[in-house]
Amino acid sequence: MSLKNKILEFFNKKAKVTTLGGQKAIDKQYAMGKMTARDRIKELLDPDSFHEYDLFVVHHSKDFDMEKKELHADGVITGTGTIAGKPVCIFAQDFTVAGGSLGLMHARKITKVMDHAIKFGIPLIGINDSGGARIQEGVNSLAGYGEIFYRNTIASGVIPQISVILGPCAGGAVYSPALTDFVFVVDKISKMFITGPEVIKTVLGEEISMEDLGGARVQTEITGNAHFFAHTELECFDQIRNLMSYIPSNNNVKADHTAVKQPKSVVAIDKIIPAEPSKPYDMRHIIKAIFDDSNFFEIQENWAANIVIGFARLNGETVGIVGNQPLVLAGVLDVDSSDKAARFIRYCDAYSIPLVTLVDLPGYLPGIDQEHAGVIRHGAKILYSYSEATVPKVTVILRKAYGGGYIAMCSRHLGADFVFAWPTAEIAVMGPEGAANIIFRSEIANSPNPELTRKLKVQEYSEKFANPYVAAANGHIDAVINPGETRDYLIHVLKNSQNKTELRPTKKHGIPPF
Amino acid sequence: MIENKNLSSIIIDDTVYEAQLTKKYLERKKYVPLDPNKIYDAIPGVVHEIVARPGQSIKKGERLVVLEAMKMMNNIISPRNGKVKEIFVKEGDMVTKGTALLEIE
């Protein structure tokens, strides 16, 4: 064969296998309101940056007449590209080829690109759109999943792993996203569950749609399995690029420094907070008043909203923020908010992102449902993650810091490097009402006017203990600061913390209360 | 962004806080103590066979019901000696976790 013909042959072969599952299947994909795997890669990555590998991989399945079937690229597109000029590894399952089903070679394409990402310290993005295991391949298909899960775990804390659910992702398959750092879902497109509506109907006789069982809203509002909700695939890709701008490419490098931008409006942050500690405000307003360009990239916005987590920049450097949200459930800690914060703290620690904790909470949520759901075990996760973290840890107590909540929210006692309190802070073993009712119980009961005595005792306790000065007198906090100085203080101490080293006893790993 | 609206109240340590309440909080299940005389189902399934009869004396460890669940025939056995007072399900019934199957006196 002449050189010219060889090259021609190559182009013909390539043209054939890049047609996905054929026009009919592609039309079907569009009819479902979904892009194809190739569209998605093109839209997400920098223009012309995608380099594809393993295009000519073929499956080895011989059972059930499978040997006669040609599955282009074996139903998954893999390769490397860039986002904002920085390298990423990517795979995108192709639903138009055998429903994106996962066979052994399909899985091996994924694990190859994963190995590459780990070796080269490059973030991994996985676009999931698959009917699940390729049943005809039997146990080999299960082997494929297992090999992916193993690498997800090995890569955890080494390179960022992002899962994008753009179609069904069910059964065993959904455990890969669950092992990754951030899961993105799109309204009416993403479907995640372990057992689907069919099985539930057979076993329980209960009918439920895929959307109500494991759609995008369910995963971002009820379960917390997913972190970002988008209305369209394009919005989802914007969110991914935005996230990538905040995080480093691997655990050995720092996140990019960006140009410093002052908070947008000179918000008088002390004006946001109501004087009365029982009145709510939106913690995100405070965050926007403190951090660069008033930008706050919130994570898991619609789940366990009583705590807010996310990234922001301080003087151009990425910081992770954990803040109680007085607006929702008074900002209490509970099972879900503890899970949410704990995992984020560990993420920041793994990737050397300093932690800023903003405190205003009355304590843990009381309730039989909370106790029975294991609030002890879940609540302990937050203590564990803060204590374990060795990144710079700065805490600002805005208002209430009562009891167990005070300890949990990155107190000095859990290793905070700096703890500041506003003059509005109330650092005490519990709120004045509760404390007075216990301490002065008999005095109140025996008084000729119990209500008046109670009121006076609450006031007395409040004046004595509901302030930052008792904690300051004991050195539990480093400084009482004017709210308007918060940004300056944070910038100053984070600059001081640049070379922080904190050693821990050598161990294989700890045993967090998972 | 959540606005400061739909405020309700929540009590923590005798203090009434103004705040929004979440769907999960509002829909939390009220605790109902279990009746120690009743045998409850622990797994969703189908009642395959009811072995015990009302009025029958039974011994601890004796088979009461066979439940088909998770591709297995599961024996529901008596936790103690007693007498079957009432059976609440019939063969072929689909039962969910927490369903009372029968009562022992």
C-alpha cells in the first residue's frame, strides 16, 4: 500500500469510528435534550485543546452474538485537553453506542486515562451517561467498575476528581461519582440511584418516577450526593470551569493566585447583623462583604443550608469558607450539616487551601430523629476534620458560639491558628435563657414573682457571660476586632501563615467516624 | 440567594430563634415507640407463608412467618415464649420495613 493510501485508510477508519452510534442514535440523544459525548467535550474544554486516545479500541465480547457488533470507541471518548490553559484528563461516556454501557474495554479506556491523570498530577473529569453494566459481558463488566472505583480511591486527595452526571448513572456505576470530589447534575437529565423505579415497584409496590427518585433536584436538595445543580448542560460546564479556577491541579501545588479585587461595595458588615442574637441574617452577605470581588463560589447550596461552604479569594488566594447560616434553622449543626462541612474541610486540607470559619450558632439541633440518625457519629466528623487539618485555620466568631457548637466550629482547642471575635460575640456554655433557667432554677421557682426573677437572672447572666471578654480573658481567642477590620485581619494572618508547618505523629491513616 | 422571608421559629435551649425551616426538618417523622408485643418486619418483601396460627402457643425461636425478601426465604422467628394473639398480614402481602406482622401475648 502506498503511503498516500495508508494515510487515506487512516482517515477512513477514523471517520468511521468517530460517528458515535450513528445518526439515528444521535437524533435520539438530542430528542432527550442531551448533547452527544463529543459535543460535551468540545463545549467544556478550551477550543481545539482536546486530544483523543484509544479511539480504535474494540470490545472482546463473544457471547450473545456480540462478536458481530461494532461498538465505536467502545462507547466512551477519552483523552486530554485544557481548561483555562491548564491540563485536564477527561472521559465522556457515549450513550449513543450501546447506551453507553460499560464493558471491560470501555472501563480500561477510563482507567488508562485515570492512571495518566494520577501520574501527571492532572485533574480528572468524568462525564457519566450510561445505562450501566454491559450485561452481555457479564462479570467482566463488574471487573471494569471495580477497577475504576479502586483508582477513584487511590486518586482521592491527589488529583481533583469531578463527576458530571449527564444521563443515567445507576446501580454500581453511581459509586464512582460518589467516590469523587465534586458531582455536577443537570435538571431533567441527571438520574442517579442504586436501585431504580422498576426494582422498587417489584419489591415494595411503590411507584416513583426516575426524576423523583434520583433526579438532579433530589440529589442536590435531599440526599447531598451531588454538589452543583444546573438548568442546562452549558450552565453546568460554566460551573465546572469556575470551580477549576479555585482549585489546584494536584496536592503538591497551590491554587493559582489571581489579581486582587476589593469587595464590590463597601458594605458596613456590622449593619448586616441584627443586634438581637435570636434574629436571622444571611451569612453569605457577610462573606461577600469580606472576600475579593464579593465573589463566593458556594458548594451544595441547596442541601443542609444551615451551614454554608464554598470557595472565595482573599487577596488573590483561594480560601475555603465554612460558615453557620443563622437564616436557616438558626444555623444549628445537625447530621447533614456536619457531613457537609466535614468533607469540605478535608478537601481543603488535602489541597492546601486555608480555612476560614465564620461562627454564629446556638449549638446542635435537638430531636429524637437527630439522635436516632446518629448525630453523635456525624457531628464528630466535624471535630475530626478540623482537628486533623494542618492548613492555616482562622476562625471569626460573629455572634453566638454556644456549647458544643463553639468547640466544633474550629475553636482554638481544635487547633485554630487564629481566633477572632467581634464585639457582638457571645462565647458561652449555652444561651443566657437556658443557662439562667438551670443555674438559678430554685431561685426562680422560690421567688414571689418567678417570671420577673427569671428575666433579671437571664439579664444578669447575659451581661456577665454573653460576650467575647470571658474567652478573651482566658486566651481562648486572640483578639476582639471591629467587624470592619475583618478583611484586613484575615489577609494579615494568612500572609503570616504561608509557611505554616504542623507535624502529626506518623500513622498509616486515622479512623474518622465515617 | 435565599431572602430573609418565610421566617418561622425554632427553640434551642429555651431561646426562640427566628429562622427558615427546611423541608427535611418540617417533614421529620414523629417518634412512635414500638409495641414490645408486636413483631415488626425489618426488610421489604412478600409474606410467603404464615406458619403460626392465632391462639397457638409458641416457643422462643419457633418460626412464625416466612418472608420472601432480597431473593431469600427469611424465617421470622419468635423472640420469646408466648401465644399468638393476632396476625396482621396474609400470605402474598407486600410488606415494608416497620410493618407489624403479628402480636404475641
